[in-house]
Amino acid sequence: MRKPNSPAHARFRIGDAQVQPDRMVVSIGGQEQVIEPRIMEVLVALAEAAEQDEVLSAEQLLIKIWGGTFYGDNPV
């Protein structure tokens, strides 16, 4: 379960980009780009890890986002 103040529940910034997970949108310079749900999950997971000064490996992402079930050579 994610904390109420975590990036998954609130807008956050990465450089010039504003990320809005609840809307699946990344905005840069007033331009909005809709992001696919899986990509947003990865972005939020990385932001949450960075918030805690942690780094997630590709294997950790596969387990956290894909639940250990994935297809292909490099799903991340």
C-alpha cells in the first residue's frame, strides 16, 4: 500500500516535467502527454525509490510492476 503523500497519489516534478499519476499525464512547458498505465507505474516506482534515496534494479521493477510474470527478453 502506498503512503497518502507518495507520488502515486500526488503530482510531482522530475526536472521540467510535472507528473500527474491520477490522470496518467506528464506535462512539459504546457504540453500534456498521456502515458500508458504500465509506464506510469514504472515512473512512480522510480520516483518513490528516489524519494527514499534508493535505486531499483530491472529485476526489482519486474517483480514490483509485472508481479514476476513477464514476456520477452527485456520487458523493462
